[in-house]
Amino acid sequence: MEQQEISVFLFLGFLESGKTKFIQETLEDKRMDSGERTLLLVCEEGEEEYNPDAFNVRYVTKVTLESADELTMENLTALTEKYRVQRVVVEYNGTWLLSQFFDAMPENWVIDQIMTFFDATTFLKYNQNMRQLVFDKIQMTQMVVFNRFKGEYERENFHKVIRGVSRRPDIVYEYLGGKVEYDDIEDP
């Protein structure tokens, strides 16, 4: 018997980059409630906490993985079966390599979307000091969101880092105060 495909929404970024807030807002959106049983897989706990009472998605089970050792195909398969999961939302740990997740993914899990979040106030330093981890979070993403972006920042410095890794992702700058701009810098 062929297993049903399970859509996976993967949210990447370092601690305090805005992943939890974005996921919380997504699960509060009535349009996300398609009746699917959703596994919220949390691989990193920061200052922000989830408020399940505010979710408009009805069937959400939150499971926290405390260490990368728990990220195994056996464990993820067991969670899928235990909660009869139809969709998975993952808040991934910024210090774990993405290959660990892909190696542990059950065969019927299919990546639907990958988004990466960075705190603009620390991004260039992180890129300077932890280049491999930054590269890892950008290489397969479909969208990069720079939170806490300030008007005095040179967008081109951020753009160059992303485009140096991949031309695929859309780049979004979210300014303090909520204003959002999409990257429109022309690549040579």
C-alpha cells in the first residue's frame, strides 16, 4: 500500500530570527485550516512561545525535539503514525545542518516550501563568522526574510550574500515598524 504524501513546510534561521512569530501568524490564519492534521515540529526554542489557543488551524500537535539525536527517520515516522499527520510545519534549529533533516525525512514527506529568516542586525556578522551555517540555510530556500531591517542598512550587502549562494530565493526586507519591501536589485 502506497503511503499518502505529507507536505512539509520548513522554516529555517538562527535563534531569534522570527521563525516562531511567522509560524504563529501562519497557524492563526483561517486560510491555513484545510482540516489537515498538522505536526508542528519545533527543533529550537527561543524567547517567543507558541500560543495554540490563537491557532485557527484546528488540528495541530506540537512536538519539541530537544537534540539532533532525536532527528531520525524512525522517530519522524513514529510521530507521523502516532498523530496521523497530514502536514508538517518545522521550526528548524539554526545550528543543525539541513542534510540532517533531509536524511531523517520519511519517504512520503515532500518539501512544499522552505523559508529562511535572518535578523538583519546580526546577519552580516553571522555570515562573516559562521559562513557554512548561513550558506546551509540559503542554498535550497525559496524565500529569505530579513527581519528588523533598518533604513540605514545597504540592501546590496545583504543581496550579494544571498545571490552568492543562490539566485533562486525571493528576498524580503521587513523594516522595524512592519513595512515590507521585496528585493528589486538587478543582478549583473
